[in-house]
Amino acid sequence: MLEVIIAMTVIVVVFGIAMMIYGNVMRMSLSVAQLKAKGILKEQMLKAERADTLQNASFQIDSLTIEQNVSDTLATGLKIIHLKAYDINHQKVAELQKIITDE
């Protein structure tokens, strides 16, 4: 009887450790939503680079809310564009930042 209890305890501990590792791997891996959000941010960055005027904005694309923040750098003629994508629950899914010339 003692052997069965010890074996069950070892199995439960090993299973618990395996579940924690699996949870961490799943949390850290790229999901489809993150990949899609990064693609949308790259597309929006290209549009922002081509735009005549840059301004702070927030807009909706599919189920994502995109926030665009534009700020000046210490160097003249350069601007920083910072894009963030949020899901329906307002959790950040992806982020992209780039320094461009202000032409």
C-alpha cells in the first residue's frame, strides 16, 4: 500500500511540473494573433512612412486597436513612430517602433 501511495505522489509531482512547463511554453510562444498583429503593424508603418503628415492617431483594423504615437528626436529632421496593437480586451498584442526622416 505504501508503494502505491509513493508512486501516485511521484506521478502527481511529475505531472504538475510538466503542466507548469507546458503553460510557460504556450504563454511565451507566438500565437496566430500576434503574428497577424505584427503584419498589420508593419503595413501601417509603411503607410506612415509614406504619409505627408505624421500625427498621433488611434484606429481600428479587424479586431485590433492600433495606436500610433509620433514624437520628435533630439536630432533635427528625425521622428519616432511607435505603433501598438491591442486586442478586444485591451491587452497589448504587438509593438513596433521606427525612426524615420521628417521630409
